[in-house]
Amino acid sequence: MKLLLAGIVLILIVQTNAQWYNFPREAIGGAGDMWRAYSDMREANWKNSDKYFHARGNYDAAQRGPGGKWAAEVISNARESMQGASGRGHEDTEADQRANRWGREGRDPNVYRPAGLPRKY
């Protein structure tokens, strides 16, 4: 009886296309995307590029699926709350969050791309 019940549950999971098992892998990949965007921002050291890298990191992470989108949101919110507590202006924090949401919603991060930023980024 237990085997029959387990079989029914397995069939229901497969038929509903439940992909909960992908969430951790997506989240880890999304965290990596966020780290890559941060590293690229530090490497580029380009004036007025902050919002672009915010949007790009969130965009790349969200493209992985729900787990990546979740990781991007958690990381972005943690980063902004730490930076906001450090005395950065509320307006700058809100502008960063707008860029974060823009990317997580799947919108083109190049809207925030500063003129002259090398194509490498």
C-alpha cells in the first residue's frame, strides 16, 4: 500500500511539472551571477555604471528561474539595507532598488548601460 501511495505521489509530481528540485541549483547559480556582476563592476571601475551592474546581476540571476530570482532579491535587499545603514542617501538606495527590480523583471539591463562602457561587460 505504501508503495502504491508513493507511486501515485510521484506520478502527480511529474504530471504537474513541479520543478521544486531545481530551486536550490537556480539559487546557487543566481548568487554566482550576482557575484559576477559585482566583480565586473569592481573591475570596470566605470563612472555611473553602478545601476547597470545592479540590473545586469539581477537579470542574469532571474533568467535561471524562480530560485535565481529569489537569490537576486535576497542579495539585493541585504546589500541595500547594509549600504543604507552606512549613511548613503535614501534616493541612491531607492535608485539601486529600481535597477534591481528592473533586471529581476526580465527587462533589458542595457537601459542603464553608461556610454563608453567596454562591450566586455
